[in-house]
Amino acid sequence: MFNLLVILVLALPGALLLVRSVGRRSVGGVIFAAALVLAPIVLAGSAFSFAYDYYWFEELGRIERFLTEIQYRWGISAVASLLSASIAGVLAWHGRSSGRGLLAGLVAGVVGFGLGSTNWDKVLLWRSSSPSGQVDPLLGRDLTFYMFDLPALNFALTLLSMTAVVAVVAVLLFPFGILATAEALRRSGPEGILDISSGKTIPQSGPRRGGRLEEILMRFSGRGGARPVQHHDLAQNSTANPSTTKSEERVAESRPASIRILGVLAIVIAASSFLGRYDLIVSGTGIAGGAGWVDMNVRYHLYAVAAGLWLSWGLFLIVRARSATHTLAGAGFGVLFGLTFVLFAGVSVAAQRLLVSPNEVAREAPYIELGIEGTRVGFGLDRAEERDFPADTEAFGPELLANNSSLMHEVRLWDYRALEQVYEQLQAIRLYYDFTDIDVGRYEIGGETRQIMLSARELDAARLPSRTFENERIRYTHGHGVVASPVSEFTPSGRPNFLVRDLPATSSVPELEITRPEIYYGQLTNGHVYVGTTEDEFGYPSGEENVYERYEGTGGVPLYSFTRRLTAAWNLDGHRLFTSRYFTSDSKALYERNIFSRVRRLAPFVTWDNDAYIVIAEGRLAWIIDGYTTSNGRPYSQTLNFWGRPANHVRNSVKAVVDAYNGSVDLYLFDEEDPVASAWASAYEGLFTPANEMPESLRRHIRYPEALLVVQASVYSRYHMQNVRNFYNQEDLWQRATELYHSDPQTVEPYYVMWQEPGTTHAQFSLMLPFTPRNRQNMIGWMAGLADQEHYGRLLTYQFPKGELVPGPQQFETKIDQDPFISDRMTLWGQSGSRVIRGNVLSLPVGETLIHVEPIYLEAENSAYPELRLVAVMHGESFAYGETFEEAISNLLNNAGSNAAFTLRTGEEPEEDLEREDGVSASLPTTNQADLARRASQAFESYLELQAEGRFEEAARHLTELRNSLDQLVGEAP
């Protein structure tokens, strides 16, 4: 309604002028006034949308980026439109017929503008790219020719072909429409209008007014002036239809022009056929990607022959335009299209069956080798460090665990899906707070690198009890803080050991202290808000009272002027921006607050990951999002679907950092050698910041992206075979390992670990993924992407000995199901109204051997979140379990013939480290008698406290825990 009112106000002067001009019967005045009325309707939305975007880019300090895109988008579209219109107009112009040239130019201009607006980025990349130095070994072209030059050339040819089609249609069909209308008008006399189809006169009342329009149409069509209509014309037309004769005459006159246009179209087809030879290098039918033997030895030459035939035919039509007929031209096009189809379909198939299939490996070998190499390079696998992994089953023992203490202390026992439920129940605090996902990072705490799981407590406006304008837009504007806990620590009751918790956000360690906990920009901030208003903003609940705050950041679009407020009103909340009492000259509008929408709007040419992770850096909260530059134009590389885009070249070249408080967006370029990223950086100068300029407080938190490792693993499962014959026969296909979650099989997801590379003494934050042979469950290898600064981007692949059977995650799951104790326990839990949740299987390389770990949780009906109940471990064929990871590993050591006990804090007494000052367990509990007694005592105290508070369901769980601890204590008594 507000927008309609604005349009009416803007159109009011034109409407008044229109009424006045109509009264004066001023044709020029009517046209001018009508333009004034239509202008606001057509332009108002575009103008306010432009201002809306301009202010947003200005907020980010990216005006140059905004103006550069407008310059190229509209400039290239305009050039394409003018070029298409000019060519079509010239081609369609013939003799006295100026009308069809104008019409063809107008239609072609519209078509050209549409093609330019959808392909402008191809021209921009072509203009901004520079040679990569990587040359195609078959045709000798630089890599950038296929990635940037070829798409731009194909766009140009598409533009020319559409222009020629528009021109020939205009030349052939234009005379019929114009002449038919003119003839109808010419035959309109005092007695009425002659119906051309029936020859009857249709009576009309009033004076005849078609004479002037008739003359204009006849001149527009090139027919010349019109003579006055005589009564005897009607009598003549009752027996004949001159319009048909004149239309045929005009078509005959236009024949040379249409033939020449068809000749131009044939030449464009010839050019497309010529370029088709290069398309084979990228999207041919090769076994391993790119071109194959038939492509390069048959189709390549057929494209050249087709180009020659089309070129010859086009030149013939242009030279013989006056003598050639439409029948001849149409027959020639039909013959050439049919011949081309027969050549490509028939000859190619015959060559494949007669020449290739009988000896396919030998003929395809050079091209398979090129496809393997090209695909590995396209997905960054050429950088992979391939090694053998002995999987020594004899190496397991206390010494091995001590040498890999960083890994063993940081085994992730909290499944992120289970932990998210716990966070929701224990730390959401209020209904309108929500946790979207759980992120895994590493932080220096107490001089040690610890793996931490954390999640942002965001405000979801859709959950507000009262969704009024004041609440949604002015009062409830932001979330607050994060919740963080170690990956492997539990309280005695099976809950996480919170390092950051509650409202206001409180940290138990100084390294995770947050001085600016407000989250104005996040994953759930889908709506806009206003700050700097007359009202204070809700900060966080504090007991029975609420704490209120005011925004002090730099984010948001100021609303200090009438134009800015009008723009916000048009795009956001209408009249409220002017009628509400909340707004002042200091008010600001915060919109496009969703971090994914924010980075996609700033850099839409980057494929952005949908898994952002939040980090604590210098007391502030920031989101990091991985961005990928992709192309489908790399030679000899297999095309895959990557985030909905076909791609045979993928690089994690960009990382975006979005400040959760100010909303600032910084784009860091991590792969300057990537030709796609380099081209975009050249096109938008200053948009990207070199990776070495990223602040140290942020750089220490970057991760190897899960999505990148998944696509690399998918490619590597086939392209690890670099022997041509093995690849051709698919003798050693791999697949990602599978596991159970709840009771459903699923593919193992990549998991982060603090892993110590064999031969080194320093643990690194790494992302891992195991492989099994196709349709088998034993492990065959694994892949790891390293994330620490000095090793960031390194990709390691390990392959197990093929003569040894290494159990995989699914076989580990089977071992759990076959164990009588665990099986009976899980069956009993399931029958008593509880639900068993089986967490992620972690296949951990420890030294030169492998250990499998799986946490098992129990979620009772009267409990809304799961609690850890068992941990199962396996090494080789040896299997053990325990209520804690320490107990499970100790039992596994006992099975291996070692009587040593395993504790997570080497060199410290477990009892000294179990209790913190805040009463929260700081490490995993052990299962000796002292520990069982302590757990029983804590459970009893918790039971009494919860009973006093009337929280009977939670008290019942602690009573059950007390009983279990006492039963175990009695069982361990001598």
C-alpha cells in the first residue's frame, strides 16, 4: 500500500498535465504527460532497489564492487543489444522497405540485451584473465583459453546466430503483417470495412479515419503512398484479393535479403563447428574425462569438415543471393543438417565399433592417461601426498598411546547431533534462542591445543511469543554468546563439561573469554532490525528481570535523511518509517543479516559452503565461511556436480570472515595460483585480501573444508588408480566407509581430530575420512586434510597393504551388535522406553596402527537429550568397551596382554583432576572403587537438590544413577 501511494504521488503531476492536454487536444502534450505518468510506475521500483543495494554496499565499504558490476552488466548488455540491433537492421534493410529493418533491429536489440544480461560475466572473465602457463598437450592452447576464451566466443556466436534468425524472420514475415493491415485500412470506405476473407463489407458508423494510418503503414513497408479509396475498388475486391498478390510481390522482392541472411547464418554455424573441436577437449566422451580416441581422431576432423561445408554454403548463398530461391536455400540447410547428423552419428559409431572396441585399451590409453592426470589436477589431487600405511596390529600398547597422547586426549566422544540436543535443552534458556549446528575447532587452553565444540546462541524471531513490529524489528534484535565444551569431557551424569555457558556468556577459562557476545549477524538472522531507536534492545534474561542494551557497532544503513528513510520504507516496512515514534536521526537499518545471504550478495560468483563455523577471536565472535571457485572448462577433467553446479575444476580459494556484531565481511584469497580466482580478483580489484594479511587470531582457526574433502574423496575413490589398465578395468574401486547412526546405515562423514603424523612430534588439527573397497567393508585407506597454519591445505592419502584385512567401521558396528553384553544392554534400554543412539564411528590412525571408537548414548523418554552410556573400541580383531573412554581403552590394553591402565591426563592423579572449583568434571571419570563412591555421592546430592526444587523427572534419573553406581561398587568390592 505504501509503495502504491508513493507511485501515485510521483505520478500526480503527470496525471494533471495529461487531463489538461486532453482537454486542449494537444497530441504532443498528451504524449509527454503520459510519459510522466508511466515513468514513476516503471522506474520507481528500479530506483529504490538501486538505492537499497547502494546503501548496503556502502555499509560494507564495497561501493567500487557494486559500481563495477553495474558497469559491466549494463555495459555489456547494452553493447550486445546495439550490436545485435545494428547487424539485424542492416541485414533486414532492403530497398524501400525501411520498416522491416527497424522492426528486426528492435527485436534483435531486445534479444541481444537479454543474452548480454545473462552472459556478461563470461565477457568480464575473458577480459580479466591472463595466461596461466598451463598448456593443453594435444592442441597447444593455454588453460585460460578453455576456461574463459571459449565461453566468451560461444556467447558471441550465440548472439550472432540469434541476430541472424531474427533478421531472416523479419524479412520473410514482415510483408504479410504490414500489407494485410494496410490493405484492410485502404478498403475502408464510407460504406464500411471490407472483410478480406469473405469479401463482404462490414458497415461502420462515423467518418472514415484510416487514411493517414494507411499511408504510414504503406510507407513503412516500402510500398509507397496510398491513393484515395474509390467505390469501384470495393467492387473489384469483391472478386479478387490484391493483398495476397502484393504480399507475394513483397516477399519476392525481399528474397535476396533473406538469402544473404541465411548465408550469414550458415557462416555462424561454420564458426560454431570450428570451435566445437575445442569443446571436445573439455566435454568429450573419454573414459577418464575429456576427449577420447574417437573424439580426437574422428569427431575432431568431422567438425573441420562440417565447418568447411557450412562456410562454403554460406558464401555461395551470399554470392548468389539474387538468383537463389528460398526452396534451394531451405533444401541446402536440410541437406547439411542431415549430412552433419549422419557424419557424427554414423561415422563416429562405426569408428567406435570397428576401430576402437576391438582394441580399446591400446587406443584409449593415451587419452585415459590424460583424463586421469587432468581430473586429479582439476580437483587438487595432484597435490596429494600418497603414502603406505602398514596398519601394524602388533604395535598397540601403552608406549604407543603415550607417544600419541594429544590424539588420545582429544578423541571426539560427543557426536555433534547428540550434543546439539543437549545444548538445546540445557543452554537455550529461552524459547526464542536456538542453536543451528555444532562446530568443531581448536583453541590454546592452558598452553595445550584443545579440540572444542561450540555453537552460537542465536535469536530466532519466529519463536517470539508476541510477534509485533516492536518486538521483531526493534526490541529483540540479536542473539547472545556461544556455548562451548571439550570434545571428550563429560560430567558424571553424562553431560558435557561447559567451558562457555549461560547468560550472560560466562567462560571458565580466560582463553575463551568473550567481551562482545552479541550476535546481530548469523545463520538465523533472516529478518531486518532497527537500532539506535528511542527504545532499548533486549540483551538477555537475568533471573526475573531482563537486561537491555543499545547497539554500539558500525553495522547498518543510517536513516538520517529523507531519501534513505524513503528507500527503507519502500523496501522494508512502509509507512512505519515515517509514522512510528521509534525512529530518530541516529537510527540505522540492519538488513541482509543472514551471513550466507551476505556473502552471496557480495560475491555471487563464488560457490559458498553452507556450513559456516563461529570462532572466538580476541574476545569477539566471527563467522568463517569457505568459498570455492569452480569451472566446467578444464581440459581432460571429469565433470561432477558440486553444490548444484557442474564442475571439473574446484578450488577452496576464498574464505569469508563475517563479524557477528558489526556485520563486516572480509574476503581472503587463499589460492592466488587458481586461474578462476585470479580472474575475479582482477575483475574486482580490491575485493579480496591476501591470505597472509588475515589476523593471526582468526588464521589459527581456519579449517580444511568438509565439502572439499568429500568431493576430493569421491574423485580419489576412482582416480587413485593411475595405471591405465587398472583404471580401464576398474580393478580397485574404493568408496567412503559406512556406519550406523541410531540403527540406520549411512556414509561416514569427515571428522576432525588432533592427529600426529607418523614421524613427527606435533599434533595437527586434521580432517579425516576412511575408505573401503567397493561393496566390501574392510578398510583400504584413508584421506586427511591438514589445517594448521604451517601445513594448511596439505592433503595426505594413506593406503593399507592389500594382503592384510583391516576391519572397517561397518565391521566394527557388526562386532558391537554381536557382543552379548552390549547387545543385551541396548535391547534392555530400548524395551524400557529409552532410545539408543549410536554416535559417529571414528577410525583413528595412531602411529602406524588403527583404532576404532564409537560412543553410545541413551535417551530416555522422560529426558529430552541423550547421555553417554558406553564407549566401544576396537583394534584389529580385539574389541572392548567401558562406561568411559578410559575404561574402554584400559580393557583393550588388557585384551592385548598389557596390564597398564590408561588415563586421559598422563602424569596426574585422576582424582586430582576430576573436580574443578565450579563442581564440574574436567575429565572422563574412571571406574575404580573411589570413583564409583564419588559418583554415587554426587548422584545422591543431585537427587536431593532436584527433589527440593520440584524437578522430579531429573531427580529420578540421578536416583537411577545412584543405584547403578552402588551396584557396581558392590560388584568391585573384594
